[in-house]
Amino acid sequence: MKTVRKSLARLAATTIAAAIAFVPAAQACTGITLTAQDGTVVRARTMEFNVNLKSEVILVPRGYERTGTTPDGKPGLKWKAKYANVGTNPEGLPYVVDGLNEKGLSMGLFYFDQSAKYQPYSPDDAAKTMASWQLGSYILDNFATVDEVKAALPDIVVAPVVFEAFGIILPVHFIVTDPTGASIVIEYVGGELTIHDNGIGIITNNPPFDWHMTNLQNYVNLGVTNVPPQKLGDVTIQGLGQGTGLLGMPGDFTSPSRFVRAAIFAHGIGPVDDSADAVFQAFHILNNFDIPKGVARADEKSSDGKISADYTQWTSANDLASKRFYFRTYENSDIRFVDLTKQKLDGADIQTWSMGGYETAQEVGAPN
């Protein structure tokens, strides 16, 4: 029996290792947080992926029943949704990867390749175990504040479970923000839970959050105000137009560079009046992180010969005051939203709205 188990384990490891070479990856997602002058909070993000996630907007009702997934197939943690929540899902699944609940608690899941390593699993822990992609929905289903999330996370096990759609253990980390502006980043590194207070409200991808915060020290010279002319001997050197305070800002699509740019843009904009204003400012900021198809690609190709390239599939904004989930997509830059306060929050079934559709150019000035 032990020999059979070892053979199956080796086969599974070989299969997973082979799949990793072709696995879909989201290496370029960017998240920001804005606080309006009236104190309301908006958290927004981009979602980059190299295959179509088939995302939809879903509403999870109060009382919706879930069971966590474990590495050995035993039933995991069971729970019922205490709070209704709305957001986007992947691959038609009943799990939210970005959204907010009726209390205004917001959560975003971000890829965390190279760094994520989940907690050790024992069959004795099955009743408190779940998979990485289920944690975000667990948070939105059950909690109203960041403090509640902090208190609950040590009591659960997030185990290394294979995500069947991609054939790998899905490496992710999370940002959680509540209406007070409190924000945390949740990471599983080295098999241990780490919770970082996120006073800057920014998240990207690998490396871990504390590394990104240290890396910001390399850019203390940057600012949104133009630098004054410099005197070199008898010669005065003038800057070439606006933006000289940002000379040297990294402009590539790597996670560290996007973290730096996002921090500067999110904290450099002018004051915003309220959450509605902050939503539109957030979309303007995230325009700077849009990735067109093909410009951020890997060397390998898929089995059908297609190039592996991340692109911005959708961008979302969570208005934590008005309980609205806003989104736009690669094919349609019109901003749409679902107002959670206007929906039926009790029920047995998940509600679904398509994110599909294409924008069209509108002609103006045509003769009558």
C-alpha cells in the first residue's frame, strides 16, 4: 500500500510539474486604495491573465452554504454566508476573486507566484481547512471588519490544494479593506500565515508585501512636483516640461515597478470629494496599468501555438460606502456597476451578471 501511495504521489507531482510550464498566470495585477475628503473609501484593481478567465459578476446571498476543499478530498470547513456579497468570479465558479459585502468589507485576490507556500495539512485538520481560492469568499461571507478577519484567520488552515482548472496549487495573496480605511495584506509564506497592516493601500504581486515596502525607500527622490532648475557653473539647466519630479520612476510591468508607480499615483492625485469622485479617479489611475495583448509575454507557447501574454481582462472598483461594485473590461471600457443595496440579499441561488459586450464608437457632428 505504501509503495502504491508513493507511486501515485510521484505521478501527481510529475503531472503538476508538467502543467506548471503551461499554467495560466496573472503576474501583473495592480491594486490601489483612495480615501475621499468625506472619509469614504474606494479600493480598485486591475485583473491581468494570459487566458480568458470567463469572469462574471456574481451576488452570493445570505445563507449560501459552502464546504472547503482539502488536499485529500475530505470535506473541509463548512459555513453559511452571514453577509451577502458581490464581485467577480473565475471560470464560472461560485467564488469571488474581487468584491465587497453588505457591510462594506472588501477583498481582492492577487497572484503570488514564487512566494506562496501554504500551511501544512493533516487529515485531523480537515474540518477547519480550505483551499487558497476559497479564502476570499470565506472572508466576505463571514466578516464585517478588518479586525474580525485578523482574529479569525489563525483558526483556519489554508492548505496546498490543486486548483483543477489550472492543474496547480494556486499561489495567491489577498488585500482586505473595510469602510474605516483599515487595510491588511494576507500572505502564506514558508507555510505560515502572515498579516501585514497596509497603511499605503497598495498591492501588486511577488515578492511579499514587506519587501515592496522596503523597496519604496529606493524611490524617496520621486515626487509629483517638478524639480527646480539646477545651476551647473554658469549654466542653468531647465527641466523638459512637466513631470520632472518623476524622472527615474520605473515604467515597466514588473510587480515591483507597478507597486512604486501605484503608490505614487494613488497618493499624488488631488483631493477627491466623495466616493463617486474617487471611483472615477481610481479608473483614471488604473488606466496607467492597462496591458494591451502581447506586450507582456512569456517565452513559452500553449499547446495550440498561442503566445502566453498577460493582458488586462477587467478593472474593478469597490465603493465601500455606497456598496457598489464597478467594472469595465478589455472589450468594453464603459463603466458598469451593481448596487448591492438594491438587490435581493436572501435566497438559495447565486445571481449572475455577464461582463461581456463590446463598446462602439459614437459618431458626433453627422449631418442631419
